[in-house]
Amino acid sequence: MEDYTSIKISLLSEEDRPREKLLLKGKSTLSDAELIAILIGSGTKQLSAVDLSKHILAKVNHSLADLAKLSITDLKKFKGIGEAKAISIVAALELGRRRKLVTEQTRKVKISSSADVWNIMKPDLMDESIEHFYILLLNRSNHVLKKQLISSGGTSGTVADPKIIFKHALDNMANSIILVHNHPSGNLKPSEQDRRLTNRLKEAGKNLEVPVLDHVIFTDLAYFSFADEGLI
């Protein structure tokens, strides 16, 4: 087992303390653990804030993406992390996610491939533990007019009402739409329900002259495109 015994931050040289290091050398010089240490402020009698942060990161394989998946309850299981510190960590990671989202939304994104769909949906669906169903509303030149959340469900399914989907499409004068939902399990294979829903929405889109161009199943590491596989 790893030995997390360490010297207190207050006993370190000034340039090695996270806050002072940030001031003296800039934010980019700080490690992930040092940045988290600034968020939580203090450690325990046995661990400095930095080493407590290292311990937390070690438990998620040093992955900030995995850290972002932890709930406040999960974080409170670490000795030295109470509710206030857990909230600080969750809030900081959520700000980072929203910053990415705003950046994406300020661009005039054109969809040229299924990979474009996966990339534009990362700020909304990355690290999510439940299923969400979105549509991308496109204009005539395939630029995204809007990302619209249709529904959120459990860990294994969500509801996509065709009436609601095409109401959004018509209200926004969309020329076409793309369906997107995530599989939190990481399984890329579409379910039979996914296939039936896709066909149903495809036929509805034809009748309303708002074609469904694709249905993308999103996971954190990859995606499945109905269009790429010739299923739509």
C-alpha cells in the first residue's frame, strides 16, 4: 500500500506551496494534485492537502474524467473530505465542463461527419452516468442551429417522444435533424429499441420534410453512427 505520510504544506519552501507556486510561477506549472489542493484548502493530521489530493487522484487512476464522475457522496468517502470540500471539487469540475460547452456553442459548427457530432456533444454527454437523448437541429447547409435535450432517463434508457422532437424541429425551422443519445455503460451496440425508434423517427421526418440524417450513440471513448453503418 502507498505511503502518503508527508510534510505539512506550511513547512515547505514558499515556492513549493500550491497557492504561492501559482502566484510565483503561474497556473500552468501546478500539477492536478496541487490544483485540487487549492480547492480543498487543507488535508488531515496525516496528509497535507497536496498528498490527500494525490491519494484521491490515485483512486481514479489519475484521470480527471473519472474524477468528474464521482458524486459528493463518493468524494466524502475519502478521509479528510467533508461535504464543503466535496462540493468545491464538484463545482470546479462542472465549471470546466461548462467552459467547454460555451466554447462549442459560440462556434458556427458545421456537421460534415459523424465524428463532428461526437465532438460537438462531448461537453454535454462526457462523464454522464445516466442516458440523455438530444437532437441537433440543422439548417440547409448543415450548420447547427441548436442542440436540444429531449429527455433524460436512467442508466439503461430514456424516452424520445416523436411529437416533441419534431415540434422543436418545426419551431426552429430546421431543415434536418440528427438524433444523439449516450450509453453510460460504454456499449456501442444499438439496442433493438434504438433501431425501432430510429426507423420510426426516420419515417416521421420524411412525412414532415425534416429528414433524420443520422442517429449517433455516444460513449466517452467512441461512438456508433447509424448513417455510417447504412442503417438509416
